[in-house]
Amino acid sequence: MYRIEEIQYIRKIMSDKLDPKRYEHTLGVSFTAAALAMAHDYDITDAEMAGLLHDCAKRFPESVLISKCRKHGIYLSEEELKSPAVIHAIYGAYLAEYKYGISDREVINSIRYHTTGRAGMSKLEKIIYLADYIEPTRSSSEILPEVRKLAFTDLDLCMYKILGSTVEYLDSRKTHIAKDTFTAYEYFRELLHK
């Protein structure tokens, strides 16, 4: 649980570090995460903090992120290097812990897995993944109207629908699908079809 002063401090840092469009998205994720936390009986301040920090490493180009990960001894698998768009989440989790003083593993993991998802996600991990997808500035997905409503009633079904749409989209474009994303999709499919 975070104090309002801590959240305001991180909000100010993100305002200074991120470009205006990314910061607007960050605020959207943070506020959407807080709303989802209210709907799903989760700590609002944890959700808000994770939302504020989810893209804290997004300001760096992919090549710089890879260098920074190597410099700090953060292992990147061949799988992760095939999906460089996920590396900001990996380095972001590191920054949250070591630069911004976040010690809560759920908050750190929600930052780490906000781009790929994973099997067995915690409630906060699902909230941040979904908030990133449905926040108000997003508009590119055909399923947005449906999943924006669903996120407030059924986290698991919403995860399944979004992951399924993501896998289908990446497959149709012949783009590499991160292993965690595919594993998460399979996990939620099995969970919902027992």
C-alpha cells in the first residue's frame, strides 16, 4: 500500500522522464488500473503505482534497453531478443525496484509481464495488463468496446479474449509470438474450458 505522496512523487518523475504522449498513456493506465482495482477488490494504490511505472523504461530505444540490461546483469533470453518490444517491461521492472524503490514483488511482476502476460498471473498482473490494453487513449483494437466492459466483470475471460486476439493478430502478420504470451493464452483457455 502506497501513500498519496509516494504516488504523486512517481507521477512527477514520470511526467519529467516520458514524452507527453507516453505520459498521457501512463496516466490512463494508472487511472484505469485504479478503477479495475476498485471493481475487483484490490488495493487501489498498488494498482495506481504499478500503472504509473509500467512504461518507465519505454523512453529508451530497444538497442539501448538491451545494452542497459547487459550492463546491469539482466539476462535476456533468445526468446526475448526475438520480441524486442517486450524488453522495456523487463528493464522497467528492474528500474521500479532499483531506481524507484519498489519492493512489492506483485507490483514489480505486474510491470515485468504487462506486455506478454504469463500463466498463473496474479490479480495485479492481470489488472495492469488489461489497463494497458483498454486505457482511454487506446483505439486500435476491434475488440476494445467488448473488453473494456468485460475487464470490470471478469478478469480471466477478458485476459483470454485479449490474448487470443493478440495471438491471432501476430500470427496473421507472421510476427514472432513471445512464449509467455502463447503460454498465457493456453493457460487462460484451459482455465475457462475446464
